Amino acid sequence: MTATTVLDVGASSPGKRRSLWRYWRGNLKGSEFTWALAFSVPYIAVFLGFVAYPVFYGLWMGSDPALYSDVFSDVIYQDTVINTLVFVVLGVNLKLFLALLLSGVFMRPGWLTKVMLMLFVLPWAVPQLPAFISLHWMLNGEWGLLNNALWILGGIEGPSWLNERWTALGAAIASHLWKWTPFWTVILLAGRMSIPQDIYDAAKVDGATGLNRFLFVTFPLLANLYLVLTLLATIFLLGDFNTVFFVTGGGPNNETHLLATLGIRNAFDLARPDLGVAVVMTALPVLIPLVIILMRKLRTTEVQL
Amino acid sequence: MSVALSSRRRSIHRWRRRADAVGSAVLSVALLVWWLLPIYNMLLIALDPEGETEFKGDLWPSDPTLKAFAGVFFEGYWYLKDFWLQFGNSFFIGAMTMVLTALIGSLGSFALGRMWRGRAGVISTAALLLYTVPVYFLVIPFYLLMHKYGLNDTLWAVIAANVTFAVPYALLILQWYGRLVPLELDDAARIDGATPVQVYMRIYLPLMAPALAVIGILAFLTAWNEYLYQFILLSSPGNKTVAISLATFFDNEYTPWNYPAAASLIYALPPIVLFFAVRRCIAAGLGSRRFRQ
């Protein structure tokens, strides 16, 4: 390994250029390389036209430093940052932990499990918008299903969930869990199912059962996948718009906005697109390290399923 | 002695099995209530003759009526007069997103996984970068760019946005699943003189069918779930989708809610039907345990 590196460094410049060229071509020869490139063209076009260009356009729009003093002095923005942190940290971890546990439940044999799984994935198939509006109604403090059911069943007077900042944010997180836990459960279930049975048999011979089996066999094998999913879910949640927009509407008094919804509000309700972009841009210091870790993880581990 | 011990062990075993059954029954019921409650709430409102959203404690409405569903079906209520046109638009967006995502994703993953085999530096980095863009962070630049591309207020603008955000997940799943298809198959075909296109058409696509079904469904669900891009990119009445019309419906304080609730339930049907229709493929595509053995 070291020898090759030394040789590479010591090679004459045309050789070096050739090896770089070869790296770029991924060791493919002539027509093979052309074919591979041709297969990638649609994908590259989508990437350049609809991701790279908008990203740079957004960076350019949000490049005026004066915008950021406007953003940071906004009281709503300060609340929004805290909301986003709470939403992302609680949302991602609760969702994935629940998904990890439930994927274990759905590994059990039997027809009942199969039926349960089918019902369980239903929220995933239900479109967000009607689901979140239904949740919005359910959570109404005066006539919603939740509070009225609490009153009828136990005589408990529930709080008016959507009129307080923290209960409203909690409702948004719960709604997000409702909608998205099935998706991650199915992925973790797939991860669990691809663990070969022999490993469990071997562990059984060594006396690992119950919790030990989970702690020392299943989890170490799933850990990589779990980490990648955590990173993906974090990025996914940072950009979540629909949950808060339809469940709380950013209210009460703009106290439950997330960066994504505040960006849209600034851009379209206040007609300040640059201010909207600037709000979203302030997530970059958190987003970029996440992206780098995720890319490393995805490339080096090759996600051993 | 040994008989006594084994019978005791058997009884412990039996107890444990019984506790297990009770535990899973309780868990099942709890999960069921939690997951089905919002859908049930929607159904109650849709069946109520006045569209009352108040929950009165009846598990089933006292005088249920299908009036609202009929109103949606025959576009009887003024607000729903374009319902089937909007439904068609939503369906067109969903179907095109599905087809284009499957096409672009499978071509890309073929090049990355079967030709470069993980050695392409620049392009695989770009592929990874795509995962990392949060969907709604790009709305504003996207909106302004669509004016430049001349695609604003066309369904294609929304399809472009959906495809952009569905392709990365498609690539991820295709790459995972693609590892289960041995590369030797491709090599053998190449030695026999097959071109890359033939390998793609005859070997790759047929063997990847379950994974393609999965990513197709995911893409359709992405499109069907989506609201903001549709709301921002589409403006003329002929281009409106069900999601946009539902959202405007809910903005209006004085509408009877049974109509939007019924429309929502009808809108929720296609993905559910699609989902159950291909659930075997999904199990095979994501589970793929059988394939391994």
C-alpha cells in the first residue's frame, strides 16, 4: 500500500495525469466509458438542472450579509430556531427508536403480525394533507375528538393543544411520528430480515437469548444502518414543511414555525423571497457537517444489509 | 425428579406463551387505535349530514349519509365542480413521477453499480450529494428558476421537482437491492457478446423488477403526498390538483366539512390501492431474504 503511494507520487507527470483520468473514468475503457456516461446522462441532467443550479441560485440570493441582521433580529426567527432543534432532535430519535422496537415486533411469525403490519403501514399510504388536517381537527380543544373522548371516558378536561406553543409543537411531533414511523419501520424491518438466520442459531448455541440477543447480535449488525437512517431522517426533518403547516399552521402567534415554514412565510406571505432564502440558509452550518458525515458513511460502509 | 422438573419447566413455558399472547394483543389494539384514529375521525366527519366536526361520543354517527361522497363523485357541490379534472392532474403528476423516477433511477444505478461498480469518483459523489438536500429548502429558488425554464404553471414543473427528490431514494434502494444480483451474470452476458443496453434490458431490469416496483410506489407516494411545490408552481384553474383544492377548502371557515372530508378519503384511496396491489413486490424488494438463500 505504502509502496504504491510512493510510486504514484514519484511517477512522472503524464503518468499522474493518466491515473487521474483513469480515476475519473472509473477504470472503464473506451466505449464502456461512453456507455456508462450515456446511462448517467438523465441523472446528471436532473442533478445539474434541478439541484445544483437552484442551490447556487439560492446561495446567490442569500449572499447579502445585510439580510442576516434582519433575520437574526426577528423574534419569530429566534423561536423558530429553538422549535426546529426540538422538533428535529425529538422527532428523529423518537421516530427511529420506535421504528427499531416495532420492527422487532413485526419480525414475529404468524398471520396476526402480517395483518397488523398491513394496517400499520396505512398512514404511510395516506396522503399527508388530509391526514394532517384530520389531526388538526382531532386536536381542537373545544370540540376535537381527542378532548371529547377524554371527557367522555375519564372526565378529564384536556388542554387546548394547538393554542399553547409547547403542546402545539408536541402535537406536530406526534403527527409526524404518526405519518412517518411506518416508513422507517419497514426499512428497519428489511434490515432485520436480511440478517442471516445462522447468526442467530450460532448465538443461541452460545446462550444468547432475549435482550442479550438484541444487544449483542441484532443491534451491532443494524447499528450502521441505524446511523445512516438517523442522518437521513435528520436531513429529511430539517426540511419538513407539511406537518407544521397543516397541524399548527405556525400558530399560535407564529410561535411554532420551523425554518422551512418560516422561509415560505417570509418569501410568499411577506413577499420577501431573499429573506425566506436567508432563513433557510442559516441551517447550513448544521446541515453541511451532517452531509459530510452522511456521504462518508454511505460511501465507506456500503450499508451492509 | 426429572419428570417434575420438566413439567414445571413446561408450565413456565406455557405461562410465558400466554403472557406473550396477551402482551401482543394489547400492543396490537393500542397500535391499531393510534394508527387508525385520524382516518376514523375523517370518516366520521364525511358521514355526518351537516359535516359537523364536533365529536359527540357516538362511535358511529346516528344518521350516517353518503351525501358528501355523492357530492364529490358527481361534482355536486360548487367547490368540487372540477374535482375529477384535478384528480386527473394529480394522477398525471403521480404517474409521470413514477415512470421517470424508475427510468432515471434504473439507468443511473445500472451505470453506477454494474458498469463503474462503485469506482466512479465524480458521478457517485454527485449521487450522494442528492440525498442531502432538504426538499423544502429549494422551493424558493425552484420557483424562480421555473420561470426561467419556461415551465411555470405547467404540470411538468411539479413533476420535475418530484422526480428530483424521488431519484436519490430510488438510487439508494436500487443499489442495495442490486448487490443481491450477482455481477457474474453481467460478465457472462458480456462475454457472450451482449452490449450494455442488452444487459440492462434483458438482465438488469427483469431481475430488479421487485425493487423497481418499490421505487415506483415510493415515487408515486412522494408525488401524492406533496403539496407545497404544487401550490407554488401551479396557478391557473385548469392546472389545479386535488391537494391544492383541499387546502383552499380548509382555509374557508364556513364550508360544510363533510365535503372536503369525503374528497380527502377518495384522494387517499389510489395510493392505498396501489400499495396493497404490489405489497408482495414490496415485501420481496425490501425483504429480499428469500433471494439470499
